[in-house]
Amino acid sequence: MITTRTTSAYVGVVFLFLPFLTSAVAQAPVLDLSVPATQAQQRADQEQEQERSATVALYLDIQTLRVEISELRGLVEELTYEIQRLQSRQSTDYANLDSRILQLSSGGISEPVAVDSGVEPEDTSASTIVAPQIDNESAADLYSEGLSSLRNGDREGALASFGELISSYPTDPVVADAYYWVGETHWIAGENEEAREAYAGLVNGFPGHRKYGDAVYKLARVYLNLSDPDQAIVLLQEAQQLGGDISARASELLEEISQAQI
């Protein structure tokens, strides 16, 4: 027969361990018995596989874009080189033409000389090209040296001769021609600030010069490269008033600027 004291002892033991039992039950994982364990694992594996596939696809897309960007950069470099080569060739042709006209002028020819250069004439009113004006033989010699260096691809030599001419004979009419070729040399090389200074030297100092119209147009192009479209527009509007090919080219460029600003 179990005594009352024994029963009380059992009850006390139960109440003593009851908190520990409750805590263990609360910490036990809750199983979703509606979904078998194998299906849950399969679903998790599928989700991980989808994430991996998406990561791989994104990586491949990035690699493809990198290849395409590299190819485009190469194409841009090739086109840039080709443009510079053509510009350099045109400048060399003009230099040859100027040199030939200078030689003819030195021989006593003072009237405009028609020469078939194979390039578009820079005179905007006709196919004839006016010879450089020669007032000082020493200045003419420096100018000839600069043209000769330009024809031979000696950029530094040309700039040195033209620079000496500009500093030594600043008021001589042939200095305007030197400014023009200095501007062309820097323009082809993409040296916009140096080109701006040279073209501006001709435009500001020799408004009646034979290369004035071309210098105004080129100076406008330089200001566009220097992100100053307002100044470029002012110059192009001036070039429009000069007539001939320069006027047409200026009008075309003004239209392009207008379309870009819309």
C-alpha cells in the first residue's frame, strides 16, 4: 500500500522536472509532416541549381560585353588613325601646293596661280589659289623650311621653323600662313588648345588673308572639341557670310549643332 507521503514525493519529483521537459519540447525542431523530407531536399537543390545557372549566365553576358567593347575600341582606334592619316595627307598636299606657289612667286609671278593639286582648293571663291605674299626674303626662307619639313613628315622641324618665323617677323604677311600650318599640325594631332592659339593668331591678326575663311571654320571646329559650342556658333555664323564652299560647310555644321542640341 502506497502511503500518502510516497505519493506526495512522486508528485514533487514530477513538478521538479516539469520545467525541463517543457523547455526540451519547445526547443525540438518542428517537422512539416505534410512534405516528405526527400521532396524538401529536392526543392532546395533545385533552387540552388537555378541560382548557379543565373550566376553563370550573368557571368557569360558580362564576358561577351567585354569582348564587344574591346572590339569597338579597336575599331574606334583604327578609324581615328585613318582620319588622322587622311588629314595629314591632305595637309601635306596643301604644303606641297604652297611650296610650289611660293617658288613661282619668288620667280616674279604676282598674279593668282591656278594649280591642280588633286585636293579641294582652300580658296572659297574659285579654283585659283593666291600665292603667299612675300615682303622679306628671310621670312620666306623660314616659311619654305617649315613647308619642307612638313612635306617630309618632320613635325617638330616644321613647328620650329614656323615658330621662329612668327617670333622674328610678327608683322610679315607670310606669318599668317605660318599660323595656319601650325594650327593644322596641332589639329591633326588632336592638340586642340595649341591649334586654337594658332588659328586665332591668323583670324585676329590677318582678317584679309587668303586662308582666313578656312581658319575661321577650323577655329570653330576646335571650339567644339573644347566644349564651347557658343563660341563655335559665332565663328560659323561669320563663316557663313564669306560665301563659297566655306559658307556651305559652316551652314552644314551649324545644322548638325542645332540637331544635337534638340
